[in-house]
Amino acid sequence: MPHLSISPSCSSIWLICLLLTIHAHAKDALTVPQVRLSADWDTQQLTISWQGGAATTFDLMILRTELNETVFYETVNVPLNQASGQHQWTWTSVEPLECTSLSIKIRSRDGQTTSEWSNTQILQGNDLPSKEKFQFYPQDRIVPVGTNTTFCCIVEEGKVFGSILLGHTVINTRRLSRRSYAATIVNQGPSSRTGTNVICYDDPKTKLTGAVVFVGYPPLPTDFVCETQDLTSAVCQWNEGRDSHLYGKRQTYYSVNKSPQQKRREISFNRWDGNWTLVAVNHLGQYTLTDFAELGHRVHPVAPANLTSVNRAWNATVAWQWKFDSYSSLALDCQVELTSNGQKTKRTFSGVGLRSVVLSDLHPDEDYSVQVRCGAQENFWKWGNWSKPFSFKTSTTVPDAPDVWVWMNRDNTGQVLWKLLTHRQNHGQITAYEVTFWSPGETLQHTDVFSPDTSVAPINLTKIAAFESGKVIATVIAKNNAGASQPANIPLRLTDVEPLTASRAVYVDGGFPLFWQSDVNATCGYVVEWHDASCMSDCPVEWIKVAAGNTNVSVESANFQPGVRYTFSLYSCSMEPPELLQRWQGYMQELIPSSLALLPTRQQGSNILLTWGEIPLVNRRGFILGFNVYMSNGSQFTLLANLSDRGARNYTVKGLPEGSYKFTVKAYTVAGEGTGAPASITLEPYTDWLILEILTSLGITALFLVIVTFICYKKRKWVKKAFYPDIPEPKLPGDWSRTQGPLDVKPSSHSVVHIVERPELDSSKEMLVVIPEEDEDEEGQGIGDEPVDTDEPASLRYYNQVVDERPIRPRFPDSSASSASSLDSARTDVTYTGIQTSGSSLVWLDSQGSSEDQQPQAELSVNCGGGGGGYRPQMQPRAPSEDMGLASPEPFLEPQAAIAGGYKPQSSWHFDSPVEAGESAGRAPSLGSPTSVASTEFLLPGGEEHAEEKQQLSSSAATWFTNLLSSTKP
């Protein structure tokens, strides 16, 4: 048989052909699906159904038709529905199906083999050109809280898209088609009662459209329970639970045991059924609850009705009625709520068919309000409802005895005090308080009646003194319309024995805790009294009474004030007058002290002494711990000293230089320093010795004046003669009363000038010696007792020869020889008319003339120029020399006067008339003037007149003082 051979290339070709044939047959075996579409617009679901033969795997593609964008492309397993003979698959769109048109096509798949794609099926959207209006989807959608919702806006044909806003917030958008835009809101929260607005605008915002979305929860009711009130019917109740945030037609509806749906959360049934089922439904879902119970276990009594009361002073009976007769056999527990003065108390009573209760421990004349509720005593389920409030008032009765205390002042005056009764204590309106003073064993009583608002009765010492016994008791009684209270007695204490010291009380936790030792005499306890420590008489006092056996108490009061010191006193209570046991002082809160009173500062050499007074108790406002002394320099304060001695009242600042200083002293407590008191001082040189010297000088001067005054008093006649002599009436010749006219100067008959030439006279002297006509007294010490003034002519003797021109001085007693020798020489007698002269003479001084004193009013120094004997007439006054002294130089003379001898007539003489006497009151009076035989002018001293007057004053002062000391006459 012949061998058939096949080449390798032919084998490959046959293999490829075989495979292609098999693939063609397989492809012809897969059916091309026939697709149909069905849309649920509310749920945004697209149902796709097709006939695809026996294949179970398909490729599914969904595209947006207009933009040809793939929305979904997956391979899915869809079994054949034997009943319908079709394949069906549901797709949920993120965007509403109305937003844009969708294209769907399917092909069968068997492994890697697929059929041809089915014909494209299109789900038409609302963005077709035929639908031109502004559109927005979805509308009025209800969604659960926390979900994401996509909205789309289809712009009106020919318009431009603007934006999508959630409330006032712009949301990011994406384009779905030529006119359609979508936006997604994520994780939405609960909406309001009217929902949440989503708005779409065109550009510019000329038109808008939008929708409302309602975001809420599915129903979740709680506390579903059924109970009975009349022991027959049933009432079922429940709570809504979580708020669904859905309202109106979207709210939750309820049904119990398939009853009609209702909005209320309570439903009643005519008979009891042991099992109940509650179904709650809204647009987001439903919820179911069940309950079951026996009738006796669910009894909820109704509220009592028609309450009444029977009132007494200390109790009242309250009664009520029940709505159902079935309660008469029901064992009940009833609760009564009693209200008085804002305070509420509850009392519980039990009984079968309970209809009344007795309320005890009430207060007289008190307003009360009651409410009653009851519950089943057996298988207690819950309290029933409260009845309506019912009010009543208890009756009145006699008041309680007042709380009495006594305050005694140091002068044994005082007050009886009592606490006004409270509303709970007076048991009715108080009409008066009656205070009686009495003594055991005596019938004498003193009773006073006080108004209801009075709490103090003064202690009358006159009434107290009327009792013979030293023990006096005060009794206080309160009265109202129901009668008088029990008497409250307090023995009067006339004196207090003060303790040595007061302990410190500290305010802690709203009070002052006080502790003391037990006292055997305190048979009825103790009394703690307190008041403002700065009060000393008739103080407003508070007190509390402590039972016997207690040795501590916390004193509390609403009247405590910061910065006020309070004194607490502990008294024993017995049948005897209260005895003071202990005393405390303390502050509720210590404050900084008020400024202290700084006394005037005082300099002590280079030191300054600061002193201040004690701070009044009311201004301390705390326990004074000490004082701080500051030196202030503007706003700077330098601490000089911290005085921890609370009793310090002064401080010395030492070693300060001169200058001005300002100090401030501040007291301090635990709360800090007070405002302080400033003081200023200027430190000056130490003047104590200067003051002492001044005082010593003043003392010596005063002593000297006293001695001088005494001597002057003893020598008063001499003083009068020396300083205030009697001025004699002048005896003037001629008629001075006639009209004044020119003076006719004629030589006076009493003025005779005798010129005697004595060749043997020493030409070295030239002088004018005034010798009075009166004899000098025996000792030659001064003038006699009689006045020197006289109206008789006086004789003046002078020498006309030229002598040494030296000052003259008074002639002493031992110079009589020189005077006599002068008189023995040639002399000229000049007679004066009415010249007042002193009793002393003038003599020449030698060239070393003494400065001893001269006699006043009689010295007339005449200087005559040398050159000739006799005298020269004085034509004009000589001008005094500037260096005129005790030894005058050669006088200046007029030329004509120097040549001619003799005397100079004075042409400046004035009339000695009464009128001109007044005009020349400053000069010594002159009633006459010497004249010579050869001249009609008067002879007076020349230019040395004023210098000689000064010498006369000095001589006069020395003379009268010498005469004063030497005189023996008073």
C-alpha cells in the first residue's frame, strides 16, 4: 500500500483552520441578548431584562448618551428566570434618572467567547431639546440622616448654568450633558420642620429652580406599656422616643393590635387583654414593640377628688372621694404632700379603700396646702395622679413663752429684753407683751404693758429700790386672742464681775465656735450673749441658750458684719441671777484699720518725736498688730520702723539733718495696713538755749524794772521835780494883750553890763562863767529843794579877756577856789530878766578837758576870739566846725569881728510872745536876753549852740542820776 506523507507546514495550516471552524461554531452558539428597560424614577433604579439563551454571564454597559461617557461597565452573572424565561438585573443610579439620557447594551459571555453586542437601548432623560424648561431633580425627597444625595439641574434651553446652593452654600458641580449639571450633598444632618432647600441659578441669576429635601430618622418608640385605672379597661401608652424630624404627612403613625393608625401616643381598650403589639411607621421605616401583663399588676389609681378638712390647733383631718366604686375593696397606699411657708413634707398612709387621713404635728394659726395621691398596696405598680391642691388653716391657741434676757449697765440701769415671737411661736396675732417686776416673798409688783412690736423694757431704778429684798425677778408674758403665754422669768443681776482678760474668738464656717469648762451651778444650762464691743450702754444684744451639759456652741447670726468687733459673754443659768463665766472677742472678718490721729510732732535737738493717739475701737476694724513708721518723699515711702508693740504711742526719729520731713504712721492688722496719718515738720537749729537766754534776759529786765519802779515810787517827788517840774506863770513886763507890732528893743532896766578891766588877769583864759544867784547847798552836790526857775533877774558874770578856748564842764564842789579866783578878776555883770538857770556853774576845762557830765539847762558856752580885751559883739552866728569836739580849734571869725573887740549882738532873736512861744515849742523858753550898754542886740551863744545843747543833755542825764542816788528825801 502506498505510504502517504504530509509535510509539517501543511499540518499547521490544517490546525489553524480547525480552530477557526470551532470558534465560528461557538460564536454562532451564543445568543445576542434582546434588551428591554424599566425605570423607577423615585428610587432611581433601572431594571434591565433580556433574553439571552442559556448563557448566564453577560457584559453590561451603561453610557450617558449625549456625551458618550461610560457610567457602568461590568461583567455580571444573571441566571435565567425559569418562570419568565428572561434574564433581569436592576441598577441604582447615583443621579436621578431624569437628569440625562442613558444608553444600555449587553452581550453574552462564555469564558473568553462573547456574542455580539445587543442593540442599544436608550432611557430618555428630561434634558432633551424638546423639554426646554428649567428643571431640578429629585423633588421632595425623604432620606435618612447621614446619607449622600445627588441633585441635578437642567438649564433652560438657551441659558447658561450658574450654580447650585445648599441653603446659602455653593456646592461643587459636574456636567452630565449639554444642559444637565449634578451636585452631591454628603453626610446630611437632620433637616428642619420645613426641610432643607437646594436651589439652582442660571448665569446671571435671572432664573432659579430647586427642590426641598427632608432628612430624618425611621421611628423608634419607647416605654410601651398598658395599665388599668378602673380595674376593668386598659389604657396603653408609649413615648415617641427619638425625634424622626419628619412632620406633617411625613410623620410617624402608630397602631396597637392592628388598630387603625393614629398620630396620638395613647390608646384605650374596653377590656383587658394580656398581650399588646405596637407598630410605628414613617417613610424611612417601621418599628415594633410588645407588652404583656396581668390586670392586678398594672393598677394605676386615679387622682382623689373633692378634698375637705376639719381643722384644729395642732392637727387636721383631710378627706376625699374616689371616682370608681371598685376602689372600696382595693388596698391602697396614699401619700399626702403638706406645704407650709414654702416648705414641703410628705406623709404616707395605708388602708383598704382609704378615703381620709389625720395630719398631726401641725402649728396653730398656720396656712397649709395638701395634695393626695394613692397606689395599689399589693403588686405596687406606680403612684396615681396628684389631686388638686387643697388649702386650710389651723386654729389659734395661747403663745409660747418668750425667750427673755437682761442687759445691765455699769450704773445699775439696764433693760429687760425678749425675742419677738415668730409666726410659729405666737399661735395667733400677738396683742401685747406684759412685763412684771416682783420679788419673792413680797406682794409688791410693777407691771408694764408693751405693744406687739416692742422687745425692750427699761429697768426703773426707782421701782427696783422699792423692793425690800435684794432679789428682783422680771417676768414677761405674751398675749393673743386665745390667751396669755406661760411666764418667762429672769432674775436681775445688778453687777457683773469682769473677767481678767477676753479670749480671742475666730470666725470659722459661718460662726464663732466657743468652748468652756463645765460649771456645776449651771442647773438650767448656759446663755451666750454677744454685741458690738464698741457699745457701752443699752446695747442691742443677741443671745442663745445652751442646754445643760453642753460645753461648746457655734454662734451664728445674719447680723455679723466685717470689721466689727463683737464681745461674747458666757453666763450660767440657774435660779439665781446669771453669773458671768467667760468672755471672748472676735471679728467676723478683719479689715484694714481706719486712719489714726497723729498728734503734733515735736523737735528734740536733731531728733523728731512722733506721737499718736489710741485708735477708737470702732475704727480698728481688726486686732491691731503694730505700727509701721514711714518717711515719705513724694510718692516714695521708706520704712523707718516696725513697732510690734500694740500699745506703742510714740516713736523718735533720730539723727536727722536740718530740713523738711514728712512722716506717715500706719496701723496694721492681719488684713493689712490702714491709710495712715501724715505729719510734716521742718527741722530747725536747736533753740532751747536761745529761748532760755531770752527768758533769762526778760526776767532780769523785769526785775530791774521792778526795782526802778520801786525806787521811782519812793523818790516820786524828786522825779517829778527833775522831769516834770511845775512851770511858773511868767511875769512879763508890758501889755502882751495888744495887737502885735514891731518890737521896740530898748535896754532893759534890769540888764546892766559892767565892764571891769583887770590888767592882772591871766590873758591865757577867756571864759564866760554862769553863776546862779542862789546859794549852792551845803554839800555842793546839786540843787536844793526849791525850784530853780524864778522870775527875778539873774546875774551873769563873764570875763572879756581872751582866754584859752576849751570846753567847759560842770564845776565840782572842790573847785570853789578856782571860781572865787575867777570872780576876783575883772568881770562883767549881766542881768537877765526871767532866765531859767540851774543851780550849777560853768568852769573852763583845761587842754585835756574831761568828758565828765555837765548840769543840764544852764550851760552857755561862749567862745571869744583872741586879740583884744573885753568882748566882741556877735554880728552873725558862727558856722559850726565839722570837727568840733571837746577841745575846739580856733573858731572861725568874721573879719570885722576879729578886728574889733567886744561882744557880738545876736540879730536873730525872736519875740518872746505867747504866740511865738507856741511856734518854738521845741526850744527852751527864753523870757529875756542880756544886752550891753553899747548895743541894742541880745547877747546869745553863736554857732556852737547845737553842739553845746547835746553836751547839756548828756550832762543833765548824769547829774540827775547822781542826785537820785545821793538824795535821801523821798
